[in-house]
Amino acid sequence: MKQKEVKQIAEKFCADYGISDYPVKIIQICNENGLEVFEEYLEPDVSGLIVVDEKPWEKYGTNQFILVNSMESAVRRRFTIAHELAHFVLHRNGSRLFAHRDMAAEGAVRSSMEQEANYFAANILMPEKLVREKVEDLRDRIWSKIPGFVLVKEIADHFLVSESAAEVRLKQIGIL
């Protein structure tokens, strides 16, 4: 799937769920989609996973859930939840789905499904229009030539994402 398609699906998803208040209430959105969200210790190289199964998993009492690594920062968990929700929206095929976000793959070439999930997550947590508006507001209020590291920090704080996620997003939309 091309980035343009993923962006269109994310924009439609935001419109369908009335997502216009930021930072996004990502757990509430998952719940509205029938996904429970749980936090627990996972192996250090696993950020999270999504399970959609035919029968409920006894430990969680549901057959549709996202599990995130409780050892990671809150902003990292938010992105992981959005990433796993993306798999649910983009890649669910029938009654089963299992996908996980593996930190070990951060520097490696990722599969197209993982890239799509990351791009979808970025589009719902940091929509281009709102990021551009925030950058313009900062440039109007502070200084037209704000250093990139300041923009990254401000976007990360405003949208409750990590600085690395904010930096990637600013690069994706051509601001950095």
C-alpha cells in the first residue's frame, strides 16, 4: 500500500471517529473499536503486540487486545498502541490477526506492513494539517527561524509523542 493510501485511510478513520482533539485519546479509540489495551512487562526488544483471535484468551478475558511493554515511556507506549491499532485497521483479514512491534527492527529495514502501521500511527497522532498549524503558530509567536531541535521538542510535547517520532513526522511532511 502506498503512503498516500495509508494517509487517506488514516484521515477517514479520524473523520469517522471524530478525532479532532489532540493529543489523541488513543486508548479510548481502541476501546471504541472493540480492542482492550493492557500493559505488562514484555521482553526488552518487544514494544507491543495486537491479538485478534477466534476465542478469548483466558488471561485477558477477550479475543481482541493490544498489549504494550510497561517498561517503556508513556509516549512510546502511545505510539505503539497507535501502531497496533493501525494493524487492526489496515491488515486485519478475517477473524485472526497477530502482529508485534519489535524494537530490534528499529534500525533494520522494516516490512511494508510495519512501515504502513508506523505511517498510519503518525497520521492519527500527528495529522499533517495540525502539525503545520502548530509549527506556524510557533514561528509567529517565537521566531520564524526556530531551530529544528526546538520544533521537534515542541511537537513532541504538544502531541504527546517521543521526540524521535516527532522528528520523523516533521521530516515526512517536509518541515525538517
